[in-house]
Amino acid sequence: MPKVTGRLGQAARNPESGWAVWGQQSAIAKLRQAIDRGPAHSYILAGPRQSGKRAAALDFARALNCPKASGATSYCGECPVCRRIGKGVFPDVTVFDLATQAARDGDKSRNLTLNIATVREITSAVSYRPTESGWRIIIVDDAETMQEPTQEAFLKTLEEPPPYVILILLTSDAEALLPTIPSRCVTIRFGLASASDIEAALIASGTELELAQRVSGLAQGSVGWAIDAARNSSLIETRERIINDATRFVLANAYDRMIRAVLLADEFSKDRESVFTRLEAIQGVWRSALYLQQDLGDPSNSRPLTTNRDGFRGMSLEELVRSIRSVDDCMTNLGANVRPRLALESMVLAWPRIGA
């Protein structure tokens, strides 16, 4: 049985899979199966932010390269290979994302999208044979931020990778990728983890039960956020404020909703990540409302929704589903550079009126 100790910012290893990913049983089963059968040369791990995609990609790399690995069951986590992969210094596993691009470009790039220069770096990395293992694994995070010309340039690398290369794209919006990219990859979907899975991950990482229950109720399906928040009370306070604000936004009248949408749109150019975080909270409110309204129980244990349940009385299943999808459409439009005001206004116009 693998150890279940975790470290700052990282989940403990799940004793069921031996990997440091929780609440994604189907996705991990597919990756472990790929190791048993022989991996493909390109994958897309698609799902919400902080849902475990990056941890899964790194564990996939460990399981393939660990000299003590027991097939796809686990990796030892203690050998030099496992440790160096975790620290980002193993030469045959390379991660590219907006952060590495920012470090390279400094102030010369706005670093809102992966650019052509990064694709050239990826192409160069692919050309080198592995030095210490049988595979060169290239992980490309923030893949959805690539604009169409950049994706077309990347496609050339994706079409005919050398036999020793495994390319793994991580994306929170698979629909933003050109159809030709998924057609050349195995796509594995990640979803939102249940509050019970998140609570189990926190307890396995050494978090006290009371705190684990509080954090899991605020995590909105994100194990990654929960692990960070359990060690940083300011994240908990900020999330509570964001969820309360999102609940007030959703329960506002039509006029106030539009005002809030315009103000949020005006913030987009200043703080893109903050706007996406608030939109995810808004979507979480609608999702929790759907579960509560249909008497399915709220998997996120959303306290603000439980106390405001009457505000959603009379809304139909169709209206709630449409509201959830409207937030997805808004985030997709923002990622595709649709004018923020248009994207946000279209979103709130799709919502049912309160008390209608």
C-alpha cells in the first residue's frame, strides 16, 4: 500500500489508485490502463481548473518512468526519478505553461495566451531523445489559451511526433481547440470531485476533520484549491466572500444583474483570472440550485445555497440547466476574445427572473 503523506500544495496519494489524484476515478483508470497496454503519443486531459489534470499528468510520467513501479498500479514516490519529476528537474519530463512562458519572456509578453515562441520551444524539446528513460514526456498546460495560428503551428508537432515522445495537453476548455487537435489525441475527461472525495483527500493529507469539512464545502469540486486552502485561511475567507457575492448576483433582479455584469466585464482586462474565478463561483451557485431544487442533495454542500434555497423556488429544470450552460458559454466567449460586456450581458439575459 503506498504511503498517503502529502506536502504543501499537493494531495496525499489516494490508497485506491496509488496516485495523488482524488475524485477522478474514471480518468485515472484510463491512464493506468494506457500504461498497461502501451501509451498513445498524444493525450488531452480536459476538465475544470484544479481538478487534478496536472497532478495526473505528472503521476502518469512517474508511473511510466519509476524504476520501482509495479505496472500501472503505482510508483514508489521515493526514488530519485519520482522526486525529480515532482520537483520539475527530471530531464525527460518537461512542462510548458503560461508561467514558464512569462519567465522566459519577462515583460515582453502579456502572457495571456501561449505564443508561437513557446510552440517553437515545444518543437525543439520534442526533437531531443530521452536521456534517462524510455520516454520524453511533454506536458502543455493552459492549452486552451493558444490562438488559432499558434494551434496550427503546434499541429505540425502533434501530427508526427517521434516514437519516444508523449505529448499531454491540459485544458479547462477543450472546445477552444481546433477540431484537428483532438482528432489526433486521446481525450480523457476530468470532472468536479464530490465534497466527500475532497474531504477524504484533505484528511489523508493531515487536515483536521472540522477544517476538512469546512473547506470541502467551499471547494466547488476542486481538490487542488482545497489542498491549498487547508493551509491558507485567507483562501477560505476569500472563497466564502466570492460565493456569497455570486449568490447575491444570481438572486438579484434583472436590472441589478445587468449592472453587475457590466462591472464584471470592465474588470476583465485588468484581472482575467479573478473574473473566471467569480464566473466559476456563479456557475457553482446555479449547479447547487439545480441539485437542491431536484432534491438530489448538493454534492458541494454549498451553505449559501442551502440558506437561500427559497430564492430559486419555481424555477424549472430547463431554466436551471440553461443558466449553468450560459456561464460555460460566457467563459468560452471570453476565451475566444468576444467583447467582455457582450459575453457577460448575454449570460445574464439567459437566466430566469427571480420570483417569476
